[in-house]
Amino acid sequence: MVQTAYDVVTAGRPDAPAIGAPGRPWLTYAGLKKVADDTIATLNGVGIGRGDRVAMVVPNGPEMASSFIAVASGCSSAPLNPAYRADEFEFYLDDLKPKAVIVQHGMDSPVRAMAQKVSVPIIELMPTPDAPAGTFTLDAAALKPGRAARPGVSEGAEIALVLHTSGTTARPKIVPLSAANLAASARHIGVALALTPADRCLNIMPLFHIHGLIAAVLSSLGAGASVSCTPGFNALRFFAWLEEVKPTWYTAVPTMHQTILARLGRNTETAKAAKLRLIRSSSASLPPQVMTELEAAFGCPVIESYGMTEASHQMASNALPPGKRKPGAVGLAAGPKVAIMDEAGAFLPQGTIGEVVIQGPNVTAGYDNNPDANLKAFANGWFRTGDQGRFDEDGFLFLTGRLKEIINRGGEKISPIEIDTILMDHPAVEQVVTFAIPHAKLGEEVGAVVVLRAGQEATERELRDFVSKRAADFKVPRKVVFVTEIPKGATGKLQRIGLAQKLGLAEATA
């Protein structure tokens, strides 16, 4: 059984494919083990070992996947978004204080100048030409030879991955995740999806984020399966990748699924011919309408799951057939214990809305060097997710929104997800995000940003009337903004907080 990140390198047959990429030969499990062993040896040889942080700036693809596994096997890996600007790199490097930063050779990135500025040495990741996907060596010539205080393979309790929270409303917090945390989440996902060595994942998620790292890469390898790593999500190439890679499943955020559906027109036959065993959705609530369309298009079940960084990703999941899955629900507890709690720390009964709390082997022990945040985040050993939700009579978890995203209109609390779901039923609406608009008297008003389906028309008044027939008057959006594309975060997630400002609606109005 997989107990650490390193264990995945022997989870499959030595000659079985482990990591690949479209148009490139596969790296076997034996090849992945060699890459991991060589990486640990190189890092140990310059004084970097277990518990030492190593930042990583590597483009999405097989080398990022294999280097994450390798570094997390013997150190604390800290992947960073390659698209960060200079100031962002400076902040994260200064905050993390890594022993080194691994940068792919040839990358013209501001991380190089910022690493020099904050005195962090650079290790060059050298992809091996014409070798299987994910093969690389490390050039650590910038560091002096030395002996690591704790060499070798990381043990369960040692930190294997360090990520920051999004920091949408406050300074980003450092989330340390142990080798045991990661392994537990990978096992939970493998069980939920019934992964076997016969499965192949097409990864379109960024590999500087928990979703792609654990749900796509680590869960696949932990099951002895294979994962093909694309350069990142590209709707124009997605269907061609399906034909070439022949995956049995993929995982994505709702906006990606919606973009795929928008390009289904000329690719209907490709979608059916793909013969996917399942499609997974996570990181944000999937509109029930999108689930229905996906299942019709690909002829396979869509499994909605619920995850977050502090839980090493997965917390709940719907079941594969013949098990039950409910559109709009994020499923049953799938790994950690999940409960609903009030502000005072008391558990709430089935059907009552409150804060989702979790406890289990995949949950972080706490934020790094942040006692105030930990005091707020934990209640009697349970981690407060910041999400609001309820359980139905069957134990399925329904999210009603982030606590910080709930719209407070003159004391009336409005779930933006509820309004999203109503508007998605309108035949002209392709995407929608409901959000709070500052209001001088009420505190907040309801706003909605909408993308219309190609060839469809709708007016603001029409959409407001549509909601008014299905919800109380105070829930009806007072402003509907039409756009061709809704602003998204680096991981493809829609972000409600700050949306009013981005749309020029942040000035409080009477």
C-alpha cells in the first residue's frame, strides 16, 4: 500500500507505462524510480534532504510530474506557477525560504532574477532529449557539495509538499502536507474511482496546484496506472489528445468542462468514440446542467468530488455506477470524516446548513508559522473548511457556498450557487457566476456575470424575470453583466470574491 510519494514509483510493474505526454514515448515505472533515486542523490549531494524546501518552476507537462514525484520523495517540494510575475516570485521565494529553486533549463523566467535577489540558488532541470517523457537530470553546479542532515527517502510524517492558499481575502498561508497526507488522499481517490493498472488519465490540470498533482498524477501512479501530461488545458487540442492518448478518464474544474462542451459541435463522434470510463469534476461546484450534458456527450458517468489544498485534495465524492450520484451534490465522505458545525463548534443535524468541517489522515496538521490562522481553522481537532453546506437524508453533501462568498443583502443571506443553478436553466445561458456588489445601504447586492450560448440572445430584464419566478425577490440579481469570457484564476476556477471590482462595480451604490 502506498504510504509516501516515493512508494508510487514501485506501485506498477517495472515495465508498465507510468508518465507520458502526447507525441512522446512513455516513461516506465522502472524509469520513474531511477529518476527519483537520481534526483534524491543529487539533492543529498548538495546538502538538501528530508524536510528541506525546494521550490519548483517547471512548465506543465511530464517533466513537472516526474520532478514533483522525485523531489517530494526526498524533500519538501514547493511548486510555483510558472506564469508568476517578478514581484510574485519574490514574495513566494522570500516566504518559503527554500534551500534551492529548480528551474527548467532554457526557461526565460523572472524567477531567475528574483532567486538571485533573495539569495536562493538555482538548480537547472535538464530534460533528456529523445528519452521517454518525464526523463531529466539536475544540474546543481550552483551549490557547493555537502552532506544532507537527513538524506534518503522521506518518511510518512515528514513534509513532502508545500503550497500556498489563494490569498483572495488575506495574505496567502503556507499549507504543509506530509508524505502520509498525500498518500492517503491518493488512496482515497483511487478507491472512489476504482482505479486499476488498466486506467490512463489525461491530465489537463496545472501541476502547481493540488488538484492536478494528487487527483491526476499521484492517484494514478498509486494505483499502478498511467498518466499522460499535456502542456495544460487547451480546448482546441483536447479532442485530438483524446484520440491519441486514449485515456479512460480525465479530471477538471467546471469551467474546463463547460469549455469542452462549447467545442463539442464538430467533435461529437470523437467524444463518443473516446469510450471514457468516467469524467471527474472537482475544485468548484459543477452545475447539474453541465453534468447532464457531459454524460450525454461522452456516454459515461460524471463523478463530482470535493477537495481543497488543506485536505491534500479529496474530501467527498459521488459514487461510480451502480452506486448513487446526485447532480448538485459533491457526494459522500470519501476519505476523511466530514461533518457540519456551527460557529460555536457544535455539530449540526442532517439538513441544517452550517460550516463543513473535516478530520482525517489526509488533512494538514496546520498552517506553517501561523498560530492565529490555526486557532481560527481548527475546532476540537476538526478543520474548518470555510465552506457552507448541508447533508441530505442519504448523507450526500450539498455545498451552498464559501462562507466569505455568501451575499449578505440587508441581513438576508443568499447562496450564490443557488442563483447560478437557476440561471443555468435558462436556455440562452452557457456560464454564470453570481457575486456580491457593494451597496451603501444594504451592505451588498446580488450581481451576476453571464456568458450566453453561441447564437442565443437574452436581456438583463429577461434573466432577472427568469430568476424572480423561481426565487424570492431579494435573491434576484440587481445587475446582470454580459461578457464573452468570465475572469478566472490561475487554476481555471471562477472567483466570486473581487469580481465586482474587476467588472468596475465595486463602488458602493445606494
